[in-house]
Amino acid sequence: MTTHTQQKLRRKPTIWAIGGGKGGVGKSVVSILLAMGIANQQLKTVLVDTDLGGANLHTMLGIKTPVRTLNDFVTRKYNTIEDICIQTQLRHLSLVCGASEILSLANPQYAQKTKIMQSIASLPVDHVILDLGAGNSYNVLDFFLIADHPIVVLTPQPISIQNAYAFIRNTVYRKLSRETSQQPSLQNIIRSAMDPKNENHMRTFRDLHQTIRKSHGVKIANHLAGAIGAIKPLLITNMAKDERDDNAARIIKLVAEKYLTVQSTELGTIEYDLLIDKMISQMTPLSELSQGSIALSSAERILSELRIG
């Protein structure tokens, strides 16, 4: 008879993906803060650096030279991702380092990416947090799409709001592209819709839905609408300095619903914390961040609202 502990270990972990447009919004810091907040609740947590071309999480956690990285797993030096986990200073938090020193892994083959995803989903832990790379590459979007909690991080700056919306938009079209991979005629319509100046005047997903309904039928159009409906981004505004900064995520929520029919949720803000800037500048591990940190308290408040713990 299996024990309660064995049954628990066999459950799939809750997967988080932290993404959002270009660099500079603090995705890695948010990833660490959320991971620390979860681990502090004595939940076994693994933080994965999926930035396969510029990994830096290990540096921010005080690990100068990783002894094992994702490349060791992909090249079969180790059988599972669990084998390459490195214990951090926090008891319940482990790290899987990216492979910035291996340029070939920056654009992994589909089979390699699938292998990474499957191994992540089978980790015998409570939570896995994926710190995604910057930008909107297929690698980033595919990791984002497998998450139970897909989080888009932005700052109150207008350019960051634009980039965050673009990230959600690209996620939608990546999902549509995958759903129609065996139907070239549908893919051509979707590719056309990605151009804001397309000849068919498709400006919103509702326009695209109507076009597909006319050309390929109601069933296919509704199937794709359902696939988009399953994308439910969670929005976190990072480095907030006052109450007005709450508006940043609200703007994205409204625009994504209007143009993409995507229902997103505002999780709140992580307040700007000068201490974090100092620690990063001084190469002090963020795992040494005190419980009095404003930013860590903000992250823990978000976890509380999600009822994590």
C-alpha cells in the first residue's frame, strides 16, 4: 500500500512561468521572490532558469560556478532534471541552472524542449517556477503555455506596458499556430491576422474568428476560440512606487480582453525595494533577503491571495 507521502510525491507539481516582453522588468527578481515566498511555507520548490541563452539566476542566488546545468540533462549526463537540482541557502528551495555557456542550447530542437518540459512536469516537488528568457521567441512562449500560473511581469513604464501586451498577443498567435500546425490554409489566415495592416481588416480576435468561421466552419472557429480562452495570464506590476502604478496592469487587462478576448487577472504590485538594487550591485545573494523586505512582503501578499500554502 502506498503511503500518503508517496502519493503526494507522485502528484504533478504546480508550474509557474514568469515572462513578459523584453528585459529590464525584473522577471528574475520576481521569480526569486515568489520562489522564496513559497519555500518559506515549507513547500518543496524548484526554480528553473529557462533562459537558455543568458542564464543568470545562479549568480543572483550566490552560486558562482554551477556544477550542473540544463545542458547536462539535455546531453544525457543526467537522467532527470531532479538530478541536476542544486540546493540553495533556503532549505526548501532548489535551483536548476540555465546553460548560457552552451550557445547550442539557446535554440533547442523540439525534441529537446519536449524532454525538458516532460521532466519538469514529473519533478517530485510542490511547485516549479520557470524564469523565462526575455522576448517572444517560440522557446519562451512554449514554456509559458505549459504553466498552471502563467505570469506576465511589467513595470509602470509605458514601453513596458506595450511590451507586456505584445507578449500576450504573441502567446495567442503561438497557441493558434500550434493548434493549426497541420492545416496550412488556416495558418496562412492566422499569419495574415498578425499583420495589423492585413488586407482582410482583421483587427481583433473576433474579426479573425469571423473570418475562420466563414472559410473553415463554425466548429473549427469555436475550437480555436476555446484554445484562446484557456490562456489566462496573471499580471504583476513590478517596482511599483505609488498607487497610480496599479493602472499599468489594468490597462493590459482591458486591452487584452478587447482585442484578443483574453481574460487576464491582476495579481497586484511588488513595491520597489532599494535594498534589492543594493544587493544585486554588491553581488549579495537574494536568498539572504530579510523578512522585512518590502518586495518580499509584496510577493507573499500575492501568494496569499492565490491561496498558496
